[in-house]
Amino acid sequence: MDLADLQDAIERTYGERDRARGVPSTVAWLAEEVGELAQAVRKGNHAEQVHEFGDVVAWVATLANQQGVDLSEAVQRYMEGCPRCERLPCGCP
Amino acid sequence: MDLADLQDAIERTYGERDRARGVPSTVAWLAEEVGELAQAVRKGNHAEQVHEFGDVVAWVATLANQQGVDLSEAVQRYMEGCPRCERLPCGCP
């Protein structure tokens, strides 16, 4: 799954409504979904976890769209080892 | 950016350490990063926001790796309109 394709699908599905509701509401929704993911990881089954991971990534994509952030650019620094210690695998203390 | 490639890079960089530290620690780290993203969205500049979005997606990928979840599969249900109301754009009340 390409992150740009996901951001585009999320924009077409939710962009207008999300912008009307405003950024603080999206941050609140994202926080709620992260809480649901934490619960699913603690006591949910695999299907429930897949569901909640999808919701969290979708809300991150919504917020990124609202802020004009390209998620592909954002994660690029993680593609060649740890961006902090610059080692692969990470050797941070 | 392909989500599977990101999960693979994160696995090679952090997989062994993350598994040793355990899932609750990863959930705590993710929560911390979501807080930093919320702050960057409220008062950070574009570069700071890009940085924090990258961190959040990376920690979601770490947690997904630990749980054996394929993020590409997880977001698939968002690719054809709203998975709840099945409309494009979303028409949920």
C-alpha cells in the first residue's frame, strides 16, 4: 500500500468534512483511536487489532492532509537505519 | 512509500530491541509520540510537523511488527470510500 494513495483516498472520502470540523477535532479523534488501538493490543484478537491499526493510520493520514504533510516524505528518514544513531540495526544507548 | 517496505525497514532497524523491551513499552512510546505530534500541530512549523508525523508512523509500524499486523491490509478498507457508510465522500451522520 502506497502512503500517497492512502492519503489521496482519505482526502476524497473525508477531506471536506474534516476541514470543516477543524484540526483540534482531528487530533482528538486520533487520540481516541490510539486509545482503542492500545486496548486492542492488550486484550483484542488479531482481527480487532488489524481494525484499530487501520483506524489509527487513517486518522494520521487525515491529520497529515489537513496540515499539508506528505507522509512518504515524513517516514523517509527511517528507511536507511536509525535516524538518530545512523546505525542498522539501531545502536542508540 | 510502500507501507510494507517501511515495516521491513523498521523491523531491521528496531525489531530485536523492540521485542526485548516488550509491547507495553512500545504502546507507551507511541502515546508519547502522538503527544509530540499534537504539540507540533498546535504550535510547530512545517518541518517539525513532518518530523513528528514520521515518528508516529514509525512507532505504529513498530507496534504492528510486534503484533504481526500488516498495515497495508489494515488500511485497505479505507481505499474505496468510508468503510462505515460505504459512501464516497463519507456521508456518516
